[in-house]
Amino acid sequence: MTIPSFVLFVDDDPLSNFVNRLLLAQTAPGIGSTAVESAREALDYLTASGKYLEDFGLPQPGLVFLDLNLGVMNGWDFLDEYSLYPNTFRNRSRLYILTASPNPDDREQARQYRDVLGYLVKPLSKKNLAECLRGGGFEFYSEKK
């Protein structure tokens, strides 16, 4: 699996986005990133719609980290809508849950989405980030592997 050249962080906490982007820059300096603070904005970014409609050449992420606890449209809503897109669209990005929730029910629910490759509990570690960048040889795992 190829290492992505661009990563999208979806989290409504600006501090988490800042820390995760900094961790990415330290772990893999050549990989670009951006962060959005809502599930709707993430879908708009990925589909070049909404406020991104006129942004030609927008870098498409090969890796997406999605928080579950977002505002009006939460991470589950994102996954439900995302799953409706064609495989050719969904196969462009690897998707991981990155959330503060260690709830086993959330982890089990995430397993039901074929697009979700893994479930990480914050904070994101350098080791887990590096594993996700490589495509992860795992399915679902806990906070601090």
C-alpha cells in the first residue's frame, strides 16, 4: 500500500487538529495535511462541493482521520453518507476513526462500516500515525499500541 501524500483531519476541536497536524509534520515531513471542523465540511472537501466548489486542484487525501463526536452532523452521520458514494470515490482514501471515546459499543459499531480501517482513541501516537500512513496491517486496536 502506498503512503499518502496528503491527510485530512476531521475534528471540531482546533487544538486537536493543531496537535495532530504538528505530529504528522514531525513524523512525515513531506506529507501535506489540512483539517476541517465538521463532518459536513469534510464531505464538501472530499467532493469539492459547498465552499470548496471553486477550489480546483484541491489535494485529495489518501488518509482521513475522523472524530465521532462532532456537532450537528456527527462521525456516524458522515460514515452513513460517505458509504453512499461509489467505490471508485471511497477507494481514494483510507479512513480511520480517531476519537476520545473508548466505548466498546462505538468500536463495534465502527466495525460495521467497511470503509473504516481502524479505531484509535486519542491522543494519536507517533507509532499509530506511522502505522496508518503505511496502511496499517491491523483492523481495530486500542489507544496506545
